[in-house]
Amino acid sequence: MRIRIVEDFTRFDGAAVVPPLDIAFTRAIAKCRASLVNIMIRFLRATPFLLVCGACLAANTPIVVDYESGALDSGIPGLAATNAPAADAAYMVSPGAHGSQWAIAHKVMLSDAAPGGGYYSNGSPRSESSTDLLKTTAGTYYNRTEATYTFSLSLRDWQSNAGSPDEDIIWQFKHNGGRHDIALGVQRDKLWLHWDGNTNRQALVANVLAPGSSLSNEWIDFRFHVYWADDATGWFTMDMRLPGETDYGHTVTKTGFSTFDPTPTVGKWGYLKWGMYRNDGNLANGDPDTRIVYHDDITATPLFFKDGFEKFVW
């Protein structure tokens, strides 16, 4: 069965949405977007009176991480696969999401995650991919910018931690040198959405291992539309699609808070991180030793492209 998705062109003010598109066609559209913007950037850079506009576009090129190259960096120079040294901290798996050929897997074992261990990196038990170095793409975000993001993830052979207070983070919009601005995690078998660091959270799925509807080894699709702001003008809308659903739903909209870490001492940009982050993990609490999560079809598209090019410069 072919899965259909809705490509969200909806502005926060409620403008129109285009009809549903087949997911394979959507991947092709995303790639065409990136190519078209690159052509525009070359043209603008060659036009003396539009150098400022060209620089703005260069910092917001759409990015598509679909892993169809079969490589851990999806063929994108600078895309980090993991900083954990274990040979299986990050590896390719096939098939990927919704009929694609490849996806990436991240693995963390708490029994080998102490400092110097195979699944220890960046000061914690973690194995995560990152767009932190992709400064010329929408893989990084800045204050007063707006973009949409899509990705799919799969909890693999997931074991219960219903009796533990510890949470496994599986997706982050991460602020450089600061908090996660928005994140997804699993705690006590619930799938949680976090925003404004750890200030707020909401359960998206009450039990990811519910009998008859377990999400273990299934693909879950997410779509975020975010206005990044370091004050109370920030907002986001999140949509989710669970196995068996043909369209996105489960919509969560949050307004009136800082989506962009306002702390003066942190970095001036944020970036995408996906994988397994087990900072709270503790075997003594009954947490499973091994956690594995897959990710695929990651896209980031700046708003100026989605709005018919009327918003080249902020």
C-alpha cells in the first residue's frame, strides 16, 4: 500500500493547503526545491544589486536527508552521523520509511556509555546525527525565521520502562550551546513533546507499547511548522501520522513563548539532531540496556520558498 501525505503550505494565518501528494513524489519535490534555490543563489550572487538577498538565500537553502545514497551522511558533506565511537552507534538499515531503500539507525547501550565508552559522546550517553555544521542550509535556524520540517522515526524492538522516571530523547531542535528548543522523547512508555526547553511538555501517545497498537518497529511521521523567536512571539504547529493513518493529524499548536533560546550566553543559531540521547538513562532504575531508533525522510524548508518567493529577506 502506498502511503499518502499532505504537504503543508498552510501559513499560521490559515492560508490554503495544497492537495495530498504521494510520498515518493513529495521526496522528488523537496529535492527540486533545493536545486531551484541553489540556481537562484548563483543568479543573485552574480547580480551586484542583489548580493544581500543572495546571502540571505544561501543561509536558508532547503535540505533533504533521505539516505537514498546509502551513506551515513546521506551524501551531504558536513552532516554528522554520530560522535559516539562504537562501530554500531550509527549504521544503515534497509528498507527505510514507507518503501524507501535506506534509513539510519542509532544505538546506545547504557552498559558501555560511561565516559570513554563506545556509546558516550558530547558528555552524555548518546548517538545522534546533527546539522550543526550545515550553516548554509535550513538545517540550522536563526532568530526571527520561519520554516517547516518533516521526518519519520521508528522505535526498534522497544522495551518498556514504565517503572522508570528516565526519558530517552529521539529528536531535538537543539540550540547551539543551550537547551533543546523543541524535542521528542519517550518516558514511562509515553511519547512526549517538549517545548521551551523542559519547561513544557505534552503526551502525544499514552502508551507506545499498547497491546494491539504497539508502535515498536512501526514508522511514525512528524511535521513541524515553526516561527523561531527569542520572545513571546514564537509559535509552532506539530502534526503527527501514526501507522495506518493516511493523513496527518494529532495537531498541537503552541503560541506565545520563546521558541528560540533567549539566554544571552548561548549560540546564535539552532540545528537539528536525531538519534538516541539517554542522558537520564540508568540501569539501576530498570531502564533497558539497549535502545535503537531509526530515522528517515528528514526535510527542512524555509518559509520564503513555501510562500511563493515573496519573503526573500526578513
